Amino acid sequence: MKQITCIDDLREIHQRRVPKMFFDYVDRGSYAEETLRANRDDFQDIKFRQRILVDISERDLSTEIIGERAALPLILAPVGSTGMQYGDGEIHACRAAQAAGIPYTLSTMSICSLEDVAANVEQPFWFQLYVMRDRGFVKALIERAIAAKCSALVLTVDLQVIGQRHQDIKNGMSVPPEIFRLKNLIDIATKPRWVKGILAGKSRNFGNIAGHLPGSKDLGSVSAWVASQFDPSLNWKDIDWIRSIWPGKLIIKGILDVEDAALAVKAGAEALVVSNHGGRQLDGAPSSIEVLPDVVDAVGDQIEVMFDGGIRSGQDVMRALAMGARSCMIGRAYIYGLGAFGGPGVTKAIDIIKNELSTTMALCGVNSIEEIDDHVLAL
Ligand SMILES: Cc1cc2nc3c(=O)[nH]c(=O)nc-3n(C[C@H](O)[C@H](O)[C@H](O)COP(=O)(O)O)c2cc1C
Ligand SMILES: CCCCCCC(=O)C(=O)O
């Protein structure tokens, strides 16, 4: 892996090794992909102040994330179907995160179930919740997360309906995926390493939501399935209901608006994630980094502000921290590593970002995460 020096290198190998329908599912965004592009482009407008002759020999990248020590201000974001990128992908990703000393978030839409992951990793992980129409099922899902000793619940609030991803429709990325379509079969036949990995994995279907999936003869579009299963009536009052079942830390993911940020504070969440779902939902929404400073100004110290969207480097993490985030989630950056090399690829992605962050801190004359604020920016 010596030749792999940046996240883009991992992306390139992921693209070569994983069938197109699954690579595109990760890589692409909704509709015209304006927000997907803005997430990346807007980072590039944020410039650093280079500082010199500061003793930066003792840099410490560790920090606290919702009251727990973490080796880095980084979290692996929930990513549905991770186990289709690489066999047992969720277990490999969770192990890599724990070895690196950072939290891992398991999606409701994971391939490996809560129980599978819990049985195969050493430490607690976070669980991301989608609220489905069947509230009895949602209650049971939260109870399973409690039984699996999950240490935080990440409630995703920006996907009551799904933003259309044109490429997924063209590729037959339905629920379940149309792998037996001729074009997909031919593509899969050229990816033997991927097939071997998937066949070696424990699960090949969404492990948390058995009983809520269509039969294999009943292929539906992702949007039709989401419309049939996800609860469009979800609203702020439901937070109390979730709180009545979940006793632990609650993180609200998918905030882009200052009024919603204030409501998340009122709802008593421990943290919120400024996120536009990686440009996969409301196309035309601002980039996450554009709205971050306003959200931070609006909530002050009343709630911990996390950030995601477009992070592909340690420089991007530094920019988000400088604009007020306390920690950052990464989605595609670690999935590219997973698709390319399995668990070691996730470790590589984390290491790349860590080393870039460390060097960026040094060149900005900063020794600790707590020191990072807008003084490192050339405003
Ligand atoms: C393939 C894929 C699947 C995702 N699935 C979920 C999910 O199941 N739940 C969720 O809350 N967010 C999901 N997200 C959004 C991520 O958690 C995160 O917000 C986003 O990836 C951040 O943008 P980035 O990929 O540019 O880092 C998904 C993102 C991707 C790329
Ligand atoms: C295959 C069903 C996808 C549900 C949503 C998963 C997600 O959050 C995303 O793709 O983004």
C-alpha cells in the first residue's frame, strides 16, 4: 500500500475492484449533484494562515467526543450497505476504527446486524437509527442497540423521503440490488476478489431489518421501498418517545438550518451533526461547510457540534474544526479504503487523514485540537 498516498488513490482502487453498481451507490449523489459538488468545492475556498518558528514538536491530536477520549477528532459515519462493498464490511470498519481509537457508527441499513458486529468487536460502537413506520419494530431495534451495548444513538433526521440518485436507478441498485441483470453479472464476473470477499462474509442482506424487506421476486426501487417503510410523519415530538426507550447519549444527524439547530438544543440532544447526507438528499441545499459557522454561532456551547460532508483530507478536518466543529464524521473517505483493501484500507484512510491533520497543524503552528479555531484561517 506504499503507493497509496491520499484518499483519491483509495477511491481509484475501490472503483476498479468493486462492481459499478455498488461503487456508484457510494460515490454519487442525488439529482444534479449540485450539493455533492458544493461539499467539496467550498472547502477549497478556505485558506490557512501559515505560521513559522513555533515549537510544534509535541503535537497531540486526541480530543473528547461526547465525553469520551478519542485519539482523533474523527468518527466513521453510518453508511448503509457497507457489507456490499466488502464482505463483513461493517465488522472490518468497526475494528479499524476501534484500533485507531475513534468511534464507529453502524447504520440501520447495514448488512451485518447489530448482534453480528457486537459479537466480533472489542468495544462499544454507535448505532444510527432510521425511524420506520412500524414503531413496534423501531422500539425493538433500539432495544437491540441497548442489548448490543451501543454507546450512542445517532438519529438521522434528513431522510424521511429519499432524494433520487439517478445513477442507482440506471444501475438497478434497487432493494434488493439487481445483480442478476446481464450488465451487472458481466461486471461482477470481472471482479473475482470482490466476489470472494462477499462470499466469505457472514451476511448478504440487510441484517437489522429482516421482515421489512421485499422478496427477491418483488424488486422495488429504493425510493418505493423507503416510501413504504420510513416514517414521513417523524417530527420533534418523537424525540421524547425515543428518549423514553433509549437511556444513553443522543446525537441528531442531518441539521443544516440554524432554527433546526436551536430545536435540537431544546430537544436535549447531546450533539448534532451538521450534514446534508453527503449530497445524497436535498439537492440545491448549501454545502455543510457553508452553514457550519452559522450553526455554531446559533448554538454556542449548548450542544456539541459535529460535522460531515465532503471530507477527503486532514486539511478538510482542520478547516471544519477551525469553523467551529468539535469533531468530524467521514463517510466515503473510509468506504473507498474498505472497497479497495478491506479492513487495512479503512486503517489506511484513517492514517492518511491523521497524518495530513498532524502536518497541517504543524504548519499552522498548532499543537492541540483544542487550540484550533478561526485564528488558523486566512480570513
Ligand atoms: C453509500 C452511503 C450510504 C449512506 N448511508 C447512510 C445511512 O445509512 N445512514 C445515515 O445516517 N447516513 C448515511 N450516509 C451519509 C453519511 O453518514 C454521511 O453523512 C456522508 O457520507 C458524509 O459525506 P462524505 O461521504 O462526503 O464524507 C450514507 C452515505 C453514503 C456515501
Ligand atoms: C438501500 C436503502 C437505502 C436507504 C438509505 C441509506 C442511506 O442513508 C443512503 O443511501 O444515503
